[in-house]
Amino acid sequence: MNSHDGTDPDTELQTLRNIAVHRPVIEQAKGMVMLICSCDDPTAFTLLREISQRTNTKLHDVSAVVVAIGSNTTTELNDEVVQAVLAEARAAGLSGLFADKGSAVSDRP
């Protein structure tokens, strides 16, 4: 056990691996939000986090939708999740990024 917080070292290692895997898409999404909203890094992160909380969707999945829409690519998330994230993103002021693109993002190749 970790003497600082009682976390098992294997659990802590897995948590760090998950962070490393998901960080790039979160950083990409933050950059897109910063560009669209003309805001700083903490504000963009807060906006993504709030969308995540309101849709009960993991932050990295919200970020994947933002990146997919912004880069005109697809995501493997189910359409219900994508539509919920898009609705919240539009409500949060990201409509410029998401205008008329909602259906293509969940299409699978």
C-alpha cells in the first residue's frame, strides 16, 4: 500500500496508465474549445468537465466527440451518447463547432 493515501500500487499504476492514454484527446478537445470560445485552458477544461457531468459521460468520451466533430472524423461511441454531448456542447456555446455536423460523428467506417 502507498503510505500517502492508502492506494494499492497496482491500482495507482493503472490509474496513471489511463491518464496517459486519455490525456491526448482531452488536450485536443481543450484546444478546440479554446479556439472556438476564445478562452483559456482552465475555462475550456471546466466547460468540458461540465458537459461530462451533465451528460453522465466520461470526460475522455466527451473530448472524443468534440475532436471528432472538429476534425470531421468519426467516433465509436453510440449515437445516444454523441447526441447528448452535442446537445450540451451547443447549449454551452460551442454551436459554431457543431453546426450541422451531429449525425456524421457517430457513423462507423
